[in-house]
Amino acid sequence: MRRNLKIDIDRIRISTPTGLYRVLRSVSSMNPSTIIVCDIAVDTSHMSELIDLIRSLTSSKCSIYYIDHHPPPLGFPPIDLDGFKYLYRLGVSASQLVYEALGKPDDRISRILMTYGAIGDMCDESQLVKDTLSLWDKRLIYLEAGFIVEGLISGRDRKFIRELIDKLAQGNPPSSIPELVSSCLKTLSEEYKVYKYIEENVTVRGRIAIVSKLPVSGFGGKAANYALTCTKADVAIAITVSGGIAYMSLRSSNPRIDLNDLTRRLSTALGGHGGGHLQSAAARIPVSRIEEFLMFMEIALSSMS
């Protein structure tokens, strides 16, 4: 099949907010002319080092595009930097921002991939996405997007992700990629087990729903969402513990609660990292600080009543 998008898969790096500085530092040794960072929130604990590295790269004639839809922390982006372009907009998907900045309006594959990303980000209400969905049977587009979203939960290793990117860029529908479909079906089987576990084990503490010791890893965000559904709490937190670190996924349906700000401030104060979006966030803190985190979250929520 003819390649619709020209992608050098060897030049793609997969990162998290806490790993971004390390990844950029490693690619800086390659003397790149252009770096594009997509959909990676800024980790405040490494922000000063990240800004210094960006300054160093741009001073070496490297152009950097930072494209993101996470609310930036105070002090970011750096200002007055030649060669640095920060593209941010709240309320749309990162894939839409990338498409608007770098895509071609008449490129069918780019546009449909953008729409898959918007559905996965739950940002499918923008006019651009609606217009795109109107061009196809949108039920089919949602189904194909679901294969990606569900498949990536069970298929999280970087080799799998890089191969998936390459196949999607070639114009292959997600449903035609056997490894992705297999991973998706595995996820679905496990997901219903997680939902049943939440129904039987979720607890409510004030305005917070809490679920921990999930029977399957990788479902923190979905678990927090479903805990909201089961309890009608203002905030739901799914907690997974590994290696002395508590990994938390937080969700809220209350528009008055800014989970990004709350999570970022609380996790930083407790020796961890955190942040995300207004109504969905994540945090990593020492396991010994879980009770403090929950206590301070309760205090913060009570002050909003």
C-alpha cells in the first residue's frame, strides 16, 4: 500500500512528562534541526532544566515545536526564544492542534487520524472534528478509534506503539492490524472485570471516591471514571502501588474543580509529580504520603462548597 504520511519511525521517541527532559537530552546529541513535542504535559519538578535545555537547543539553530493541550504551569512556556514555537489551546485534542499546525487540509489520512485522536482524548465536540465525522459514517470512525484506545491499554510497550504508528501512517485502518485487534479484545475482557471489581470495592470518603488494588494494571483512568459513575462523588481516585510509589488517576465531573491545579500542587508538596487536565489528572507520590494526599484533597474540596 502506498505510504500516505512520510514518517521516519526511527526518529520517533515515546515519552511521559517526567521522562521528557531525559528524552530531549538524549536526542540533542544527534544535532537535530527540528524537534516536535506532542501532547506531553510539563512536569514542574524538571521545568527549569527543561527550559534550559530548550534554550540550549534553539541557540544551536534547532527549531522546536511544542504542541500541547494540557494547561501549562506558571513560568511555561519560556519567552523571547527564537526557534521555539508553543502551540496550546484548551478544549481541543492534541491531535487537532498537530493537524492544524502541520497537516494538509486535503490529506484524507491525516484528517482521519486527527479524528481518531480527538475521540481518544474525548475532545470530539470541536467544529473541525464534527465536520470530519460528517464526511463518513461516524459509527465506523468511532469503532476504529476504539480499537486504538482499547488496544493501547494492553499494548503499552514502545515497540508495539512505534509499529502501530508506522502502520496507521501507511493508511491502514486500525481494524486491519491483527496485533491491535488482539490487544483490544484482551483489554475489553479485562475491562469488564475491572468494572465489576469497582462496583464491589469502591469506597467513599467525604466527597472522594477511592478504588485501589485493581485486579488488572493499566486501567487507572477508566477505573476513576467508573468510580464516579458508581458513587456520584465529586472526585474519584484510582490508586496503584508499585515499588514504593503510589500512582494515582483522578477524575471529576464538577466544573468548579480544577484537578490539574489541585493535583499538581498537592503532589509537588508531598515529594511527587502530578497534573493533567481540568477534570482528569494523574499523580505519583511516595506511598507513605497517600493519606496526606487524601486528607489535603478533602480539605481543598470542602473549601469549594
